Amino acid sequence: MVDNNASGTRKRGPTYEDRVPVTLRVDRDQHAAIAQVAKQARKPLNTYICDLIEADLKRAASQTQENT
């Protein structure tokens, strides 16, 4: 994750020590499709997948709050 701070300069996301490795198994067609979309978005594949997961977690949290 890379964000801009108040001065507009880039700051890096969490260090690798803060991350947990995960193995994801997808079939070749899914991998090719995801890799192509990530390339079009000009993001590394890992970053693209992490962004998808983060967006889905936010959506799920929002739905949970709406149901309470």
C-alpha cells in the first residue's frame, strides 16, 4: 500500500515484518485474467489482490454495521 501524506510525497505501507505469507491457488485462466487486470491497473499482482481483499473486507464490515 502506498499513500500520499499531507505534503504529497509518497509513503510506503507496512513493512514485510508486518505481513503474513498466504498461498492462493487459482487455475491458470483465473491467474491470467487477474494478472491482465492488474497489469492494466499498473499494479503488481500482489498489490492488486491485496486491494481486492481490503475492499471486500470494508464492504463486509459496512454490511455488518447496517444489519446491527
